[in-house]
Amino acid sequence: MGPRYLLFRAKYEASRVLGLHSAKFPINPSDQEFVSLEQWRSLDLPWMIQPTDTIGVAKNTTQQLAHRINQLRQGVFVFFNAFELDLGPSPDWHTHPESGFQYDNNLHWTQIQDFSVEAGDIKYLWERARFGFVSDLIRWHHHMGEDTAEEIFVHMESFIEANPINCGANYRCSQEISLRVMHWTFAMHYFKNHPALTEARFSIFMHHIYWQLKHVFDNIDFSRIAVRNNHAITETLMLYLAGLWYPFFPESSLWKKQGKAWLEEEVAYQIYADGTYLQWSMNYHRVVVQLLTLALSAARKAGEGFSETFMSRCFQTLGFLLDCVNESDGHVPNYGSNDGALFFRFADQDYRDYRPQLNALHVALYGQHVFTSDSNIEAASWFGLQAEGVANWNALGSKSFGLGGFYWFKETDSFTFLRCAGYKDRPAQADNLHLDIWANGHNILRDAGSYKYNTAPELTRFFAGTAGHNTVMLGDFDQMQKGPRFVWLKWNQVLKTHVSETDEVWIFEGSIAAFAHVQPGIVHTRKVTKWKKIHRWHIEDTLENAPAHLPIHQIWNPHPDFRSNLVFTAEDDYLNPLQPVEKSGWYSGYYGVKEPTTQVVVSSKTHSISTTITLL
């Protein structure tokens, strides 16, 4: 992680233990008056969501939205865009909905543990406190004409009453705070002229928004140095937006200036020049897409712009994800860490459908739609974006993204997706040389997913480790050595990659330095041949310099609906046939949800396996 990280963490932890953080983040500070409700209503500010009488979204209610609203009103909440939990008629903000653990809302946030076996995954507590459900309630008001202003403001008051400033688990993460302020702001401006927004309410809201923003600014170095991923982009964007949306706060001009500079710095660092993203995660990549869309929309309304590098990264990163999309359902490979995040839910499609979010960024950058159904274009309208015309996007052929380590071959009826990376930023999963295969719009050989970040060690190892991916294990060893929490040691490094093409086939060949914790000098080389216009793949895996007593295992995670149609024919380097064996595995398409499935494993003691996979 480097000396900057180590020095910061040492100083940060020392300050926390000595109580210096507690002094920097006061509990329940005195009320302050910043601006009256009447003055605020008269301000011309670059909001994203426009007031109720000006929003330009076609009205078209759906059963999905109706179901979510009905469940929300009965205390049933959707977690991670995947499953519902009944929180009861009067849910509180401090009880873990799965473990039942009660967080102490009187403790200073620095005393709250975000990783606890007893408490469970703290993300369950944070999910509702993000206030993402505000998007549903705003959309319900627009599409159905039912007044939801009072409903939203009551939720906000409930949170404020139960969460003293800088106390409890809901002040533990600055990204969660940032998202909460964004959603509160969307609601307040959408209903800015509504009688439910009284002077008393407005004053309380402003007080708590101010101190939440101040918290984000005063703790920003943790995200910019210790975390440096989508958290940092969310928080620096929030500071920039704070200057645009709340210019009457004393520090607003500083927050805006610093926030914008830091945001541009983070985007330039986190999004590589080829458009790939340093978290090696499709879903976190989409998180950034939504944040970029919000940034561009707000800046444009303010008459401002971003640096050339920032804009270049926006164009490149959109292109990368658009090329990944399965056009029939909007899905992308279930690759990398996936925590169920969809910050701004402005469409009714399934969470795995990326089209609404990618279309919104496409409109922000090009002024044109790339997906044209009403459900796909609604999100762009909520971001305050207008389009003229429709663009054609051609993703077919061979693509290489060497900086991020992604390679693929795409035809009208198949998608062959490969990973071959060297790490300069920390990896989240031991999944190098993973192969994802799609045919006829279906993910027939897939990534097992993430499941949960805080779960049983054996499940963590399966989903984050090599076994959950279509690649190779050496004995029972992962490609890298597992450290604590999200840390991997002995990072893989790419040695070479080469992509070639003939009239009949595409060929990818890549080599990585791997299994360094087993023995130095081990090299894994994978060669993938894909026949054009035929659903057939040939995969050759070789491990050089590996210990002779350890077998290698070629692991495949097939979709169960297509297992009977997949034929695996394998042999070792002496051309001896190898018999594929079925073993129990897991699959998680959504965070917090897992299902048993069957893996196909081919093993050899010769350290070389060649397998042909054919879809009948």
C-alpha cells in the first residue's frame, strides 16, 4: 500500500485511540441558522432533480414500483436491490435487521466497530440509512400523483431524532453520510414549494445537513488515502455539490473548491486511461458511472466544467462498460466485488440491468440515447438531462484493455470475457485469468459472485478466492495469499499478453506470476482459442516452476440451466484424457443471496491441462 498509506493509518489510529477524533467531531453541536426557508426557495441553484411542476419524465407506473412502495409502507425493506426483510411497523435505525444486534447510538462514531462477528455485516444497517428509498417515493409521486412529501420528511425527522450528530453506526462511514445528504437534497428540492416543508423542518434539516457535510470534509483523508476507491469519489463529489447546493454554509466555497480538485484527482487516478476501474468490479464501476453523471449534470447547470483528463476518463469508462453489456437484458459479467449498490434508483429494471445508468451517462456526454425504451431513458431525465436522437453502439469484435487487464471477443451470439492483470492497486479477489463465457444472451460459464463481505471464513474464501472463478488453483492454494479483511498479499503480476485473429478463430494468451506464497517463480499461462460462429472454446493452462507434488485444478462454474448442454473434453500434456469431476459450489448473483450449485473441476499432476468446451 506504500508509505503514504502506512503513515496515515498510523497517525489516524493513534488519534482515534487518544480521543483526538472525538474532539474534532463534536456530539450534538449547538443549532445554527444559515438561511430562511423563503430565502432558500428563491435561490437559483443547480439542482439535479427539478421541482414537481417542471420534471420532464413520461408518466408510466409499473408493478415493480407499486410493490416497492407498498412494502415500504408496511415496514418491509428491499436490501441490496435483492431481497426483502420485514423490519416491523416501527423500524429503528440501530438494530441490525439480520443479526438483531443493537448498536449504541450514544457512542461517538469513532468507537463503533464496522467489522464484528457478533454484530454481523454493518452494511445491512447502513442500507436503509442511505435513504435510497427516496427515489422510489419521488417517482411514485410523479408517476401516480400521490403526495409523498410528508412521508419522506417524516422519515428524515425519524432519522434525525434517533441519530445524534456524530454518534452511532450511521455516522461511521462518510460515504453513507454523503449518500444520505444527496437523497435528502433531492427530496427537499423536488418538494421545495410543498407546504409539508415548514420553516421548523427546514431549519432542523439544514442544521443536520451542515454537520454531516462538515463530518465528510473533516474526515476526507481517510477515503482519499486509506480507502481510495468509490468512497473517495462519492465524498469528494458531495463536497463539490455542497458548494453548489448550499452556498450559504460558512465553508461552502472551500468545500466546493477542494471537493472539485479532489474529485478530478480521484477520477484521474481511479479510472485508468483505457476506461477500466481500479476496483476490478463491474458494479463499483457502475457506481462511479452514476456519480460521474451527477457531477456532469450539476456542473453543467452551474455553468462549470471539468478538466480534460476528467472528461477523457468519462468517455473511456462509458465505452468500456457499454462494450460489456448483454443487449437482451442489460447484464454484464458478475465480476468483482458486488455489494448490491445502486445509489440512485431512477428506473424499474432489475438491479443487474445496467442500461438505464449507462444511457444516462451517454446522454450527459453525447446528448444522445443509446438505449431507447421508456424504462431505459427515464434515469437520464431524473438527472436533468435531455437527448436529441439515438446513437448506434457497435461492440462486436476483439477488445483489449491492457491497463485494467480485460480482454474479450464479442459476436452477435457469444461473448468471451477474460481477465489478465498486474496489480498496482489492491486486488479484491484472487481471480486472475478468469474466463467468462456467454452464448445466445446467457452467461453459461460465470463468476460465482461476492455474497457477503462479513460472513463465515469458508464462504469468504470461496467467493473472494480462486475457487469461485473460472481459472486454476494449485493444490488447495489460492493465486494469492489471503490477509485480514479485504487484503490480499503476494499480488499477481502480468508477464505477457497477446491477442491474435485468423479467419476462423480468435486467440488470447496471457501469463501471470502467481502462487508466490507457495513457491517463488511460479508462472500460470492460459491460452484461449474461440472459434468464430461456433460455440466452442479451447483452453490450455500451464503452470511452470510449480512444486511437483501439488496437482493443478482447472475450475469451471457453469450455469445450471446449461450444464447438460456443455461438453468438457480434457487431457494432460501427455495427451492422457482427464475426467471432469462435479463438486459442490455456490453462486451469488446478488449481495447477501447465495444458492448451491455444481462446479466442474479438471485435475492433473502434470501441471498442464487442455480442455475443449462445446455448447451443444
